[in-house]
Amino acid sequence: MNKIIRHALAATALATMLSSVSATAATLVVDVAGANSSSDLESGNNSVYSYNIGSGSRITGIAYNVTLTAYEPSWLSEMALSFGPSDISAGVTLTPGYQIWESGTGTYAESVSLEDIGFDFAVGADGLLRLEYFEEYDDFAGIDGVWNSGTITFTYTPTETGAVPEPATWAMMLAGFGLIGAGMRRRTSVKAAVTYA
């Protein structure tokens, strides 16, 4: 019995450890190279991408280090990125060159906790995070600016889903099967001892 209790305690500790790991934040790193900002948000002319981060996952932070170019007469302050759920029901706009009222090339880096400023949000049931690179003021036909290089890192908290068991659930199930097996072996040996006595 002592051995079974020790195995149960070890399995519980493992399950607790795995559940705390599965609850930690995850990251999505997006390479911005070649994305175009052409016109107003949702105009259909901009670079738009979607990333599956899991149903209901909550975006909690963003960090970026990007280089972008605004073509004359566009300004760096007009180049922006909108990110949010695929149905565009919520989201945030990032403007790396904020208040830079000139054309040309600029490099910008920053890290922001969206939770701290009250801008965190959850993606929808489809699990898609939608990114649209756009121009806050459409100066002319064609591309107003390009995101030359760099990355944007989104920090998010995945939600638990019932479809695929989490590692902690698997650990608890395996521990349970092990305890049942140990109990069955023990009972069988006791029955054998009684039967042959």
C-alpha cells in the first residue's frame, strides 16, 4: 500500500507540474518582411495574414523590432498594423512610427503589456489572430509603404479545450491506469494466495 501511495503522490506532483506549464504564456513570432501598407483598413489592398493560436486564446502582450519605409508623400506615422480576432470585433492598432511626420525609412522597437494598459483581448472560436498592415491615410493609388524587415512577437495565453487532453490530463489518466493496474495485480495475488491456501 505504501508503494501505491508513493506512486499516486508522484503522479499528482507530475500532473500539477505539467498543468502549471500548460497554463503559461505562449508566443507567436511574425516576420514582417515584405508586408505592404497600401490603403485604409479593410480596403482589400493591404497585406493580411491569419495565424491559428487556438480557440479563445488571449493576446496579452506585444514586442516589436521593425524597419519600415513610407514612400513620398506618405509619412511613417501613417503606417500601421491592426491585429485582432478574425471577425474584427476587437483588436489593437500598432503604429511604430507614431508622430514621425515624414517619409523615408525608420527602425522602431518596443515591448508593451496589453494587460497593463487594458488592451488585452481574446480571439474567437476559430482561434485565428488576424493581422492587417494598412495606411492610416491613403495618399495615392498603389503601395504607400513597406515593412522592410523585423519581427513582431505576440504573447498570448492559450485556453483549455476539451477536444485534446492537456499534458496534465494525460499524466493523471496514466497515473490512474497505473494505480488500477497495481491494485488489480495486488488483488490477483491475494486471490491466488487464498485459492491455493
